[in-house]
Amino acid sequence: MAFVAVKENKVDGSISGKFYVDDQCIDCDRCRELCPSCFGRDEELGYSIVIKQPETQEEEDLCQEAMSTCPVEAIGDDGE
């Protein structure tokens, strides 16, 4: 079964904008390792959140890589 990030299931705490994390996150740390300037961890709830939307092409590319390599596809791009 393939996983797909679902916009309606965004986790609380993420900054609004193009990229988001949904409730399928397994807290693997992949996105935070790839782009620590944009992804952080909600310590209380134990999953990743978007702490900043990308501002540079490099951050955009790293967010795209995080999205494409997330093992459960919990990162989405809603195009906003």
C-alpha cells in the first residue's frame, strides 16, 4: 500500500505554506537531517513539523528531496 501525504491531516504546529507534514509522520528524522532550517521536531507530540517555509532555491530543493525520500510520504506540497 502506498502512502500519500494528505493536506487535511496536517499536523498541528507547522508553519502555513507550501510544504506540510501530515499525521503519518514516524519521526524518522530524515527531513530534519536534510533541511534543518525548514523542518523541526515537536518534542511534546513526537513528530516533525515545518518550522519555516523555504526562502531560497537551495531550501526549496532540500524540501523537495525530503518530500521525495520520506519513508511514509508524510511530507506534502500543496502548491501554496
